[in-house]
Amino acid sequence: MADYNTVRVDQSGGVVTLTLNKPDKMNAMGPEMVAEMMSVFDALPGMEARALLITGEGRGFSSGADLSGRSLGGGGSKPGDASRRSLQTSFNPLMLALAGLDVPVVTAVNGAAAGIGCTLALSGDLIVAGKSAYFLQAFVNIGLVPDGGATWVLPKAAGIPAAMEAMLLGERIAAERAHELGMINRCVEDDAVMDEARALAERLANGPTVAMGQIRRLVRGAQSGSLSDAMNAEAEAQRIAGNSEDFVEGVQAFLGKREAQFKGR
């Protein structure tokens, strides 16, 4: 397993845990962290990963993009142009790569999930947050717009009214409120976050992950397509899932009245 400077990677069975590991900066995401996360995503097939668990080290999930050293202009350069380049070459590819993974993703949210960290946290297929956690899109407070897919992810997670309130007012959504809104799956005591998230990740990893990978793509694709598009995509995904070893095992287990032993193949 590769050595990383800004993330930590652990594996237990089919579950790979990716921990954002810059606690001194509340796991602020800079180019190095993004590159290392992309490297981990690329390595998952070789690790025979069947579920990915993402969390943050220390007292926060992620405070968002690392703004240290960010230029505000001068010498003819414009900060908005630099931001666009950063999004197009770094954060956007990262979020698209996460969405395109073939394995289910669980996020375990501790403390602050702000900016791109908020979008990352809400991009899990299953999301567990501690009661002290919160979700924040503070871009408007410094005269910017949400990015990294936030304007796509947050309205689908919280609904348009709550998403607009969060993004226009730049205010926190507490974990318990996020649970009420249906943004997250579990809101638990802070010291139970990782246990709950690991239990979910292990359950997913023991399931038919070929089908699960197709499900996560179908659901995301259906949000921006027509009913006909969704049904055509389902038909193709059913072909892939139906040709898997897990489908054969699932049917045999059902007929034999036993628990299925899925292999993710």
C-alpha cells in the first residue's frame, strides 16, 4: 500500500477506509490531498475493495478547500480565473471520480463538513454523522458561489428550499437537522460515528457489490435524465448484474433457503 502525506488508507477485508489526515488544518483539501485521494480511488480495484469508507482525522471531517497561499490577484492575474482552473483540473475530476466508483461509499462525518468538504461528505451513498457535526456552504460569506458539485448535490440531499437557505445565508445545517431533512442516513453520538459507519460499510462489502455499483450509477444518472433514459440504463445495468456470479449465488441461496455468500464478482 502506497505511503501518503495527507491521507491515510487502511483495509479490513473488503472495506477500505480513506481518512483525510491534515488535522492541524481541519483536513483542508489542497492539490496534494486531491491527488492522493485520486490515487486511492484508482487503486481500489487492485485492492479488491468492495466498499469505501471516507472520514476525517481529528475534530473535523473537512473545512473545505485549503485557501492558504491563495492569491487574491496582483501582477495581472485574477483570482477567479485561478479558481476556475483549480476546479477544472482538481476538484471537479475528484468528485466525478468518486461518483463513478464501482463500489458503494460510506461517509463518516465528524465535526465540520464545510465547502468542498460538505459536498464530499454528502456524496456518500450512506452518510453517518455525529451529533456535533454540521454541514456548511459558507462561500457566500466571502463573495463566492458553491462549487465542486455543491449546487447539484445539496438540493438533491436537502431539497431546494433548505439548500437555497444554506447557500444564500451561509449558515450551518446541524447534523440532527440534516437527519430530519433526509440529507443523511444516521445521526449518532459522536463516539459512535465510526462504529456505525464501519458496520454499514461491512454490510455493503458483504453484499452483491456488482449490483450495488450499478445502483449508485443508476440513481445519480436518473436525477438528470428522463424516465425513458432511466429505464434504458436499468436494462443495461441489469444485463451486467445478471451476468455476475453474485446473481447466480443469490438465486441458488434463495432457492436453497440459505444466506447468500456474495463475492463481488
